[in-house]
Amino acid sequence: MTDRPELDLRGFAELTELLDDAHPQDPRPFIGVHGSAGTIAAVMALLAPPFVEHRGAVLRGFRTDLAVVDDWFDRLGDVAAVEKVVNHVHVWDLLPSRGFDAREAELLVEPMAWFWHAALDRAFPGRRFVVDAVRDGDYGPELTFFTAGPAVRPVSPAAAPGG
């Protein structure tokens, strides 16, 4: 895994008023005023999401409709291709619909990818993943992950757990 990308808190307008000039990377003053335990827990779950395995694919465990995943297997037939589509996220969709700065959203995508990669490595130590982060996608910054290396054959629906 590569080194963790730098995230300069001074690049976020809403943080700047509460950052300490002597310690500009300390988020605690901002969290102390605007944060909550629930907010921190939600961010932690986003950065280290639960994962599910289905038919040999590793998927983010949020609202994963396995019938839709099976449709993608029927169309694409390859585990990595299905993972790439199903795990795809637009960073803009994670932010409030009003009041976010597109440039600030771009600053989030690479650190998010780093955390996803760390979570995948920890959850699946024998498997290699590509976590793809794009700052300027068709609909803003986006990221996804998929299995690296030789093509992984999907498990047939009948052989999959619950199938």
C-alpha cells in the first residue's frame, strides 16, 4: 500500500475559522463545535465499510441488493468487472446536496481510497485489490475497488451461500 495521502485541513473553508494557527492539522477544535459521536461513527463506517462476499465478489456492505448484483454478473460475467460497477461511488453523492465545494470534494477522494484499501487489506489479507480514485470523473470525483490480478471466475448462483 502506498503512503497515506496528505489532507490539508486548511483546504476546507468551513474548517479554517476554527483551526489553530500553531496546529493547523488538528481537527479537534472543529469537531468540538460541529461534531458528534454519531458523525464520527458515520465517517468511520464510510472509510472502513463493512464488506460482503457474493459469488466470489467483494462488495461494499451498504444497501447491496444481491439480485441486482446477479444481474451484473449475467451482463459482465467477470468478478472484477462486477466489483468495479457495484462498488463505484460518486463523492458528490455522499455530500449534502447544497453547500459543498466541488474542489473540496476532489480533496477527499484520494484519502478515502487509501482508507478503503487499508480496510480491504485487513479484511482480505490474501487478496489483492485495486482502489481506483478519480478526481475529475464525469460526475465529479469518484472511486471504486475491484480484485486485482488474473480474472476471478464467479461462483454460480446455485453454489453461492443462500443460492
